[in-house]
Amino acid sequence: MHIETITPPAIEPVSLEEAFTHLRIDPGFTSDDTADADAVETMIIAAREDAEHYTKRAFVQQTVLMTMNDTAAPWAAVELPRPPLIEVQSVEYYDADNTLQTVDPALYYTVAGFVPKLVFTSDFTKPAVYARDDAIRVNYLAGYAPLVSGTSESEVIDYTANVPRVVKAAILIGVQL
């Protein structure tokens, strides 16, 4: 099994201003101070990635691709690493002719939990799959779901609103000069 981040988080769970406050740096920097800002932004990313690796979780919405070969695939239920799960976007496989096929979403559902699962319905028939390491592909959104507010004309999406405060605090601890 292989897990890959296809689309990283659009923003970090900790802002540059929050990191500057944590580091006791004056956040009123000018364009001449972009080297400091760039260094702190890099530390924020590194601290988030380290925390995600340690916890085996995704914090801010990101697209994840899990691939596996047919022998590794438990066709009844598949655990989806890097919770929390927001939604499965697609389940695909390479058929016996090595042509990519998409599984009808009506043939699977997800089960929430510490490690969410993709479960195939009783109507699903295990397909003949081509022998390759990435024969089965599950594309999904992971991370704490963003908070959407406002109207359809002026919708506001806050990608960090549901990230636990303790996670943000741990990331700030990881941001050191």
C-alpha cells in the first residue's frame, strides 16, 4: 500500500502572525523582512508535517491517494489512513486489460471511526484486476472539515476552524528559531 498527498493543504493550521506571536517577534514586518517570514513559514510547514507524521492524521483538508495491488486489497472493507475522513472522491482499479475503471459510488460507503473505512456493499462484485502495484486507487479528502459560513454569493471557508487547539499548540511548539 502507498499513501501520497495529491493536493496539500491550501493553508497551514497556524498562521504566520500566530507563529510570530509565539516566537515573540513583532508581526509588523516590512517587505525587507521577508527572509524572516519565509523562514518562519517553512518552520510552520515542517512542524505541521512532523505532527501529521507523528499522529498519522491530516489536519487541514488535503487530497490523498492510496494505491495498492490486488493481493493487498481487502475487498470487503479498506482502512483509509490519515483521518479524519471528509469524503471519498473516487475508487478506481485497473481491469484485466490494464484500463482504469471507476467503481460506482452506489457500491460503497464509508464508516467513521478512529481509522475510517471504505466498505463495499453486497452488490459489489470483486473485479479481475491487472497485476500492478497501483492496481487499486482510492482518492479522498482527509483532514478536519472546513467551516463554511455566509451566503452562496459571499461564502467564507475557514479551513482551520475545526483543527483542535491542542494540534495548533503542538505545531507552535515545533516552530522554533
